[in-house]
Amino acid sequence: MAKRQAEEPLENVVAQNSPAMKKARIEDVMDESIIKNGNSLSASALGKVIRTPFVQDERNGYDILAAADIEEEELDEAAGSSELLDLDEDKSALTASTRQTAPLEGYTDLYLDTINRSLLDFDFEKLCSVTLSNINVYACLVCGKYYQGRGHKSHAYFHALEVGHHVYVNMETKKVYVLPEGYEVKSKSLEDIKFVVDPRLPKEEVLRLDKEKRTAWDLSGKNYTPGFVGMNNIKDNDYFNVVIHALAHVPPLRNFLMLEDLSGKAEIVQRFSTLVRKIWNPRAFKSHVSPHELLQEISLRSNKRFTLTQQSDPVDFLSWFLNNLHLALGGSKTKPGSSIVQKVFQGKLKVESQQITAKADAGDRLRFEEAAEVKAEISRFLMLTLDLPAAPLFQDEVDKNIIPQIPLITILSKYDGLRAQEHLSTRKRYRLLHPLPPYLLFHIKRFSSNKFVAERNPTIVTFPVRSLDMSPYVEPNPSIHSPGEPIWYDLVANITHEAIRSRDDSVEGEAVGRVWRVQVRDRSREEWKEVQDLFVERASVETLFTKESYLMVWERRREVKKRSAA
């Protein structure tokens, strides 16, 4: 079969352009438009362009050039909409728009009127309310919540956009920022908030805390005395509250925590320092403090031995706390006086021990003999334990329980070096040694337990508030203290115990609850105050000893040097 002849010569056909595919024409036009606008398209914008049914060829009767113009306009609109997407996802940090470094002129106090000081509580642990992270935490000054960071993807940034809370303070640097703009606010009207976050008094004011009578007012108009404020009992942490109050009224320890730079120390030291400074804060927003932040750290370090949900013994907690505070401050386990804790509370004690042996004589009777050798050793202490005599077992003639009383100097005779105490097969005698520490801690042992039952001794200990002479219980040392001269101590704090029954119809021997209170001396007014959790009231000096004293803090009176006659 003969081949069909071509209608035109091949030379004339080659000179013309062949028709392109639809897809190729779309890509060409789109690439030119992207290059022209200098923007990249997102996947959604690209899909919109591809789905646009404007591409037709001349065979269908459409104008290809007009279709290309329409396509270019839609690409421009798509490129403009892509600019509204998140810059952090579509662009690098270098090409993202910069945030404001300062407020616009005339808007320096923008959003500051939204700050709600009555909702601000900086006593709780600084954790982000979303991620529970303690890194780079900011506090919202409108609602009081904690959030992490202030960048474009931070929770504080989203909180500002979603809720409209715009003012935040960095809990570490104390700088205040406005979000989402991101600029720092430098206004003197915010100084009170920065002070409450981390209250720091100058040295001159700290040294006058015990000399000047001061009365402060919180935001609600309630007056309070700095240093004598209530402490929140979150659940069962009253044992913790009374110990912290007692330590906060030991001037050398208090001044050290308020004046020294402890930023490089352990977390337990920093949080204890912050809590003490808040107790003595004269410009607080509320008339009480919460120990939540320090309690969380103590619970962690003690492996949940001391928590806010379970009541513990104040003496056990104080012993643990002082030893851990000593080590956290860089103290040594062997070198005495290596921290402020040991310099304030540590003393020396001589213990003489003598073995007791039992022998049978010819009549088969036991005879106890003391060994001729007496061993003496020197030990150091932070706290002295005082033993109470056994409580009476019987009732009086009017069928009421007898509440016995005993003077403090009687139970202190344990340390006179003359009266011996028997411990199993050993007889021991105790004597204090010079120099006595500036502060003495007395633990009046009221509780004892065995395999069957736990007992409490309700004996009342009577004591003088001032002028307790400790010289009879110290071994004479003429090189340090003149023999016959008294060594006066004055009471600083007294932690008391009260047993309460959970029900009015509870039977004898049923488990009872414990309530802890602390009585502290106001040096500036020469009066006493009693603190139980959030309640602070004035206490009468004459009735301080009528409660069951459990832990006492005594301060050594400074000796006035006599001037020699000219």
C-alpha cells in the first residue's frame, strides 16, 4: 500500500513550536510567578493553584495568555496568604519579624492597669502550670499562674494571646515583660512586686529588726508585725511551722540568711533563706506566708520522711534539718564550728561511764559491783535532752487526774556531773564544758513507746523567762570563765504540745491528735506572742509555763565588761 503524502514539507513544520502538555504549562507559569514574587507557597496554597480549572488549550477555544494572567493573580493572592502562617514554622529565626524591644512612645504604662496584686502569691514552688518545669518560669501578674518561657512557642505567649493577660515577671531575674510584644517594662510602680518576689532588706534595716517597733499593713488593710506572721498549715505541717518560727528568731542565724549571698549554695539553703526573709518582710501583700516551696525540697531530700501530708515530731525534724543545713552550707563532719549552725548551737559535753557487773555470793544472792575504771569521753551536741520523772498512776481524792509540776532546774541536774543514770549495764554521768554555745536547745522528753503502747508524760515544767543560770551544770574552767560567776540565759522561743481527742466520747488510751504551738519573744516590745498556724495572738508572760513545753531555745546573755577604775 502506498504511503500517504505529507500536506506540507517537513522544513516548514520544524520551524513551529509544538504544543506543550497542560501540566508542563502550569508548572512553567507557577515557577515564573514564584520567582517574581520571591515567596514560597505552602502545601495548601499549591493545591489550590493546581486545582484551579483555568488551563485549557487553543483546541478548546480558550485564550492561553488570558488564562496565564488569571493564574498569576491567584498565585499572588496565595503568596500573600502564606505570610500569615507561623513564621517559626515557615521561616528561620533570622528572617522572622523582630519583637518590640521597648514600648511605643506614649504607651509605657500599657496593660499595667490589668495587674491584680491580690491574686499574686509567690510562696508556692516555681513550676510551670502546664509542663511542671522549673526552668525559666514566668508569673502572670494578672491571674498569678506560672508559665514557662516567653518565646513565640512558649506557654506564657499562648496564655497572653488566648486570655489577654499581658504582663509577666521572670521569677529568677525579676524583670517584667509585656507579651506578646515581648518588650521589658521599666516602671517604678512595679518595684513592690519585685520586692515581694524576693524581699531583701539592707544591712542597716536588718540590724534594727529587734530594736524598732514596727507595724505593717497588707493589701486588705490588715495590720501585722514583721517576724510574727501566720504560716499556712497546708495539711499536717504544723510541726514544721513551729520549728521554722523558732529558728527565724535566732538573730545570728536570721541575719546570716537575710544578708549573705547564698545563690551558689544548695537549694534547701536558698529556700530557707527566702522563707525567713518573707517572714520578716515589712511590705508583704498578705499577713501570712506559705512554706510550700521549702517543704517540697525537704520532702525530696529526706526521702519523704518529712512531708506536708503527715505530721512528724518537731524534735526529729529539727535534728535532721540542722544537720542537713550544716552540710548544705559546706560544713565538715569532723571539724567543729565549720558552719553558722555549729557556731550558734554546738557545745561540748563530758560523759563519764562506768561498767556494772552482777556477781553471786555464797548465799546465791546477786551483788552489783561497779568497775574501778571510769571512762571519760568528750562529745559534741546541738541539743540537750531533759528527762521527766514518771507521771503518777493514781487519781486524787476528788477523782481528778493529777497534773504534776517540776522546775526546769531540777531536770537540768542531769548535767551536774554528780547524779548518775543507768543505761543497761553502764552507769553514766554528764557535765557541760566551757565555752557554752550562744544558744541552747532543750528537748523535754515527753513521749516514750515500746512494742505495745506509746505514752505521753503530761508533767508541767516551770521555768523563768529570764535569767536561767547555767553555771552549776558546767565544769569550772578559770581560763575561760571566772568560777562562781553566773552564766545567764534568756528564753527566746518555746514550742508547746497539746493533746486533743478526735471525739468527745473517745475512751482512755484511744489515739489522740497533737497540736503544736510556738511562743516567741518580741524583743522590740518586750512581750510574747503565740503562733499556731495562721493565728497569732499575744501571750501572757506569767502563763507561758502552763502548757506542755517540748522544745526550748535559750539565748546566752552578753556579758558587760566592767571598766577598770582610773
